Amino acid sequence: MADLMTDTCTYDSLVNKYGNFHVPAARLYVDGSDVVQELSLDILSLEISLSMQDVSTAVIRMNGAYNPEERSFDSKIKNKFKLGTIVEVGIGYVSEIQKVLKGYVAVLGAEFGQSTCLVVTVADVRRLMMIGGVHHVLYDVSNYSDAVETILGGYSKLCKAEVDATNDQLDRPLSQRSTDYDFITRELIAGGRCEREFLVVGDKAYFREPCKEKTAICSLELGRELREFQVESAYVDMQVDVTGYNQQEQNIVTASATAKSIEAQSSVLTNTPIHNIVDPEADTQDKADMRAQAYARRRIAAGQKGKGVCVGLPELVPGRFVEVVMLEGMANKKYYINLVTHKIGKEGFVTEFEAGG
């Protein structure tokens, strides 16, 4: 089984691996067993949404589980997917399956009509991190990454933590007054305290250096595996100024960074707009520089967008680059995947993806 965060592939290798993409297949693993085969499940449709920032989910619609005479769903199937059950979701083709999501049954429902379906929604660990309530905690740690490891340790049933250590040398306890998810994504990352990204792929939660794996998963070519592609670059022209304060030396710390579109552009304004950030925790030159550069990079990346549809490829996941080739200079680039939607249904298996700069 491929390592989704490091492995690469070619079109020819995928054709051989997946039998020319002819027979899509899905698997649901509970306690290590494939319940699709065990219970002879008829999966009417499966839609998996894998997100960089939000909760990743799998919505599974099962046909044939309802007995109209008894007016009830098969108890074996219903009990197998009771709320809170940990499920691993695999997709691919009959020749090979790739696990892409590990989560828990967050929602159990039903659709009654011409074809009555049992509907199971599996969500990854981030949903629990978001709805777990506000925590008032003090972490007596040296680095922000130590606090993240402590938090993720509480979710070990759903994910393994892979944490890139930070070197902050904190001189006072670190306070958390938010949900676990907001603390990591807003207070630490968006707040500029550490240059990291937080994502969940498969059974692993990553707190890591941004865009860590630079090599593209594969190349996509229109008319081959790529069916549609759209690209756009937005005008970006600004200066980011960060102001902090070093209490020990009793002096102000400043840093600047420039954010401009990677596409050729003409300046619209005579003077470059300045975005000011006042951050008391930017108490050294290195910290101030990091905050300014990180904010500038986010603004540049937000202006670069790509969106595509291709044949079903389980290898496409958030947090990896994909390369688009054989189109035009404006579009032929590597794109950082933010969102992937895998769909298996009557029309086969297709993968849609959205990417940034």
C-alpha cells in the first residue's frame, strides 16, 4: 500500500496498478475486517471529501439493507456502523485498494424513497477536536510542538501524530483557551507563532513544515487522466510589516516582507499598500521575520488557484503537489492540493481537486 505523503507515480504505473481504471471498488474496514465483503454490502454511492483545513469525511449510501416487510434495516449492518465506530475507508479498483481516510461514525441516517438507503458519515479526528469544547490548559513546555504532541496524544485511537519539532525555547507556560483545533490552527499557526501546517491524511495527523514534500505525486495531462482543468492568478501587491517588542532589551523589533503575484503584473497604485501586524510575541528579529514572510507567502498562495477533474486516483490527497503539463505556460505548474473529492457511483470513479499556489 502506497505512502500517500511521500510516494510518487507515473501514468503508466497507475494504469498497470489499477487495471486501466476499469473496475472501481470501495472497502470499509472495521476492527481490521472488510465489512463490504463480510456483509455483502451494496454501496450505492461513496463520496470522500479530503480537506487541508476542514474535517475530512466519507458519506456512504448503502442499498439493499432495508427490509420493507419488517420495516427495518438489517441489524447486522446497522450495528456494525453504530455511532462512534472507528472505520477506515479504502478506494481504488478491484486490482488494488488504497486506504485514504480513518475516522469514526459521526452521523447515522437513512433516506426513504424509491431506493431506501442507510447513510453513514465517517469524519476524521478534526471533527472531535472542533466540537470537544473550550479547554483552559497551561502547558509547561519548551516548544509549541511539545504542546501539539500532548494534544494529539489524546486522539491516538483515530490517528498517529507526526510532529515536526519547533525550536522556540519558551520562557513561560503556554496557555490554551480554545478548542484543540482552534489552538493549533488559529493560535499557533495563523497567529504566526510557528511556521507549520496541520492536516490529517489517512491514519496520520501532521503538524509539519509547510509544503514539506516538494516532489509532485504525478503529472496530469489533459485528454489522458485529466478531464478538465481551470486555473487563475489574482493580482497581489502589498508589503507586510510586523512590529514586536523585546522586553529584555527594551526595544522595538520590526520586519518586512513583500507579497506579489507570481504572474507578470503592473502596479495599480503609486505606493505599495502596507499591511501592519502588531505582535507582542515577535520579540526577536527571527520571529518577526518569520511572521512577515509567512503572512506574505499565504497571501501569494491564496491568489493562485487551480481546479480539476480526473479519472479516479486515490493517490491525490491534500498536502501534496500535483503537476499539470502539456497545456500552456500559465497553467503548466505544480499545484499544492487543498481539497480532494473522490466519488464512486453509477458513473464510475472520478476525482475532483482544488489547489493553491
